[in-house]
Amino acid sequence: MFPNAKGSELLAILATIDPINQTAGSVTTGWISVANYHALMTVFQSGGLGISATVDAKLQQATDSSGTGVKDISGKAITQLLQTASGANRQILINLKPDELDVNNGYCYVRLSVTVAVAACQIAAQVLGLNPRFASADTQNQAAVVQIL
């Protein structure tokens, strides 16, 4: 599509769940506006899973950056990872187009929510903005992105 563009000009890291040994409970990214991108993609990673642990991840939507009206996005939840079924050391991609949100009711923000149950698990995730609408993606990375080579 853009043969001379760098990957960093087409893809931005908008939010992360930095690598963590997550105890039982939920962790989420911040809310992300979908207005500046043609698509978003979540890269979820599991490491070691505790004994009998389960991991669920899903995308949620809201009408503003504070999470008003939060609800799940249909079809954007992973199949539960199980420690007993080799759920460790896996990667899962979740694709999202802005028109998959409940736009008729004003939903235009998304976040990733990950829930670990029973025992601690190693997890990490990134929410990426793909094909920016207005500016090069490398100007829209989250503050934690400190180098682009």
C-alpha cells in the first residue's frame, strides 16, 4: 500500500500491558480513541501459567476516555487459555475496525482487559494503531516508546 513507508510510520504502540507475573484478578490498558486509525490490533502474549490457572482477554468499548458505558465488543474475546491445555507461551492477535464498535450509540474508545484466575500467570500485551488517518503513526506512540530506529 505504501511501498516506501517504514513500519513505524504505519503502526503505533497506543497502549500496553507491560510484561508482568499477574496474580488472580484483572488488568486493563487505558482507553484509546479509535478516531485516528483505520484499524487496531492487539497482540496478547502468555508466558508461564500457574497451576490450574486460566487467562481471559477481551476488548471493551466506551463512549469516552473515562470509560462511560463500558461494555464488551462482540466477537473480540479470546478462547480461554488453560494451564492444563498448554495455554503457556502463546500469542493471540485480536483485530478491530472502528466500525465494529457501537458507533450509533457514540462508542469510540477501546481498551484491552485481561483476567487471570486461580494462580499467577506471566502476560504481556500491546494495542497497536494501524494505518493512521491523519499523521505518521510514529508521532502517535505512547510515551513509553523511547526509540524508533
